[in-house]
Amino acid sequence: MTAFYGPISSFKEFWFYFSRKGYAGVDVSPSAGLSDRLEFIQHFFGESLIQVSPVGALLAAFGLYWLLKEKKYGLLAASVWIFLAHSVVLIFLLGFDFEFLNLAVFRPYPLVSYGMIAFWMGCGFCLVWGKFREQVSEMSPVFGRIPVLAMLIPIFVFGKNLEANNRSRDQFAETNARMVFEELEPDAVLFVYGDSETGPLGYFHFAEGLRKDITLLSMQGLVYPNRLFSPLISEGKKKQHVETFIRNTQKPVYFMTSENDFPNPFGTTHFGFFKKVNREGNASAIQLRFEKRVEHYFQRLVHEEKPKDRWNRHRHNKLMHQFGDFLGYTVLSGDPELNLKASALVDAMGNQYYGLTGMAEILIQHGNSSHLQQVQQWLENADLLMDETLSKERKGRHNYLRGFLAYRLGEQEKAISFFRKSLNAYMHPENPSRNALKQLGVSD
């Protein structure tokens, strides 16, 4: 038996899969409260109205009335329970933060509820047709055309929604995958992490056959058939397996996560959107490499319209932050040649929130006092670019950065204010602003 976690060969593995234990840290967020659940419920009913149209909603209401009128109480109770269980009840069980990306994650969850609405619409049609049939003879031309008219409804709905759902010209994922794969050395190994990397890159490698010479591996041991380890082991053991693999292989190894999250015992060569293990450096050494194809791709991301699809937009934001991280290290290096190469790229980041904060984070954490004014300017610009895509965590992180900067500038009261704003935005035990306030001797 095969699933997301790979072959299921024991009851323990089956129970892990069946009980959704692997989603324990995803389904319920410590920062999600009652307001998040109420917003999801409001969003669900709004989406339901969009799915069936106001006319369909009216038919569904008629359907509920018809079930009640016909005394089909069992069917009525079962359908209402199924509808609520896969929507309102599920929302309270999940505990999602009401955020930009989570709306995309939640989108397929209520499909069964939409099916119940369609069932009620059918019942409503029975009620309406029963009233209509009394006034129309079976010999009437109108009677014979009713099936044709009924078929026009899905055709109309399909045509109305085609433009919004037609993804045939959406090449965002493919362009990103080709840029990454074309930069890899022959016979290389690439480690990926998270949905926005694992899914698209895995599809173009395993399904489309792009760069068959490379080895694509998941740091989580998920989805791909060539697992290094079981995805059911602890995170610490997963990192041990990855580090052992890196030490033992002679192939060039690339990765796409933060160097702090990747168990690399050697140095790192940073290319902007991906990194390479540098066996000649120590674990803290970072080399910066500018590649024309990567720079061109960055300029394309900056100047083209941002993706409308929520998953693509999330990926776009991550890419901007990764490249901001790269440019931040470039500015930090103080190397005149590198800074000359980066100058136009840094300027292009001026209207990219995630890029500005990516650069700012590096200089705040590793820079000296000469960098602080530049960081302040970047964060002030970022303040004006905050939009609906920011998660609670990102908003909390933003205020934490502002607070950390204020502290380094000697503005302690301002720092405390920002740290408290951070906690208000992201009430999570792992928010670093909590420890920052404790170190300043101030309560939350």
C-alpha cells in the first residue's frame, strides 16, 4: 500500500497515516483563535454562494423545505450533518490561522459540503418542477425543452468561470523549475523542502523527465520514491541521515532551504535562489556567486505581474525573500566587485516587501552599526508594501525586526513597543519577541 508517506507495511505506519499524526503541527495552530474560525466560516458561506450562484442557493433552500415537507427527516438530518461536519465542525477541529495561503489550503476541504448543497438544489428542483408541472401539459413544447434548458445551466457556469480557472498559460512553476535545473551541474543532487518546492520540481523531474541525470531528494522523506529514510522518524534523525549522505557522496549537492536549516557540515555557495555545498569551506563559510541566468530570472520576477494563484504567489514571495537573503550577504561582504554587481539588483528590490525584509534580516543579525541606517530605510519602505499575503508569523517577524533594529539604535522604549506589537500579531510560543521582552526585563 502506497501513500504520501510512502509504502505502508505495518499497522503502526497505517495508524500514523490514518490518524493524520503527521499533520498534528499543521492542522492546529497555537496562534489560531475564535476569530480565525469565525472568519473561515464566513469565508466558507461566501464561497458556497459563489459556487452555486444566488439562484442555486435559493434552490437549495427550497430543497431543504421539500425534504421537510415530504417528511424525509432521516435524509434531511443526514444531509445537514454531512454539510456541517465537512465545513463548520471541521473548521473548529482544524484551528487554521485565517491567512492568505491557508485559504488555498482550505479550499478543497468543503467539497463534500458543496456536494450536499448540490443535492439540496436537486431536491429544490423537484419542488419547483412539481409546482410547474401542474400548469404545463406533457404535450406542450415547453415540456420537451426542459432537459435542454437544464443542460444549459452547467454550460453557463463553466463558461462564466473558465477565464478565472484556465491555467493553460500559467508557466510560473515551469519557468522556476527550468531555471533551477539548468543551473545544476551534471549528475548533481538537489534537496528540496516544503510543498512549494517538492510538488512543482518533483513533477517536472519525475513526470516530465526534466534533468534525468540529477537526483532529486526530499529532506522530509515525502512523496518521492527515492527516499533516504522513513518520513516517520524524528526531525533530528532526518537531519543526521542527510548529513551522512552529504559526507559520503562525491556528487555536487544543492539545496534550497536556509543554510541554518540544512545539515551541511561544509561551507555554502549561495546562488540566490539555491545553494551548493562547498566542500572546501567550513560550516560557517558562505561564498556568493552571480549567474546571468539567475539574475535574468530575478529581473523577470520583479517586473512581471505577480501571480494571482495563492500557491504561486506564496512561492513568489519565498523566492523574493531568498534572493533578498543573498543580496543582504552581498552588502554585508563589503566587497566592491560584488556590490557593483548587486547594485542594480538591490535597487530593483525597492518595491518587493519580501526582498527588502530578506536583506534587512541579514544586516540586522550580522551587520555592524554602519549598516543600521540602510536597514531602517529598507524596513520603512517595507512598511508601505505590507499586503494581504503576509501571515501572522510574517507580521510578527516584521515587528520583531523593527524592535531589534530600534534596540540596536539605542531606542529601548521604541523596541519594547515593536516587540509587543509583534506578540499581538503572532501569539505563538516560538515568537522571538517574547524572549526579547524577557531579556529587557519587561512583561508581555
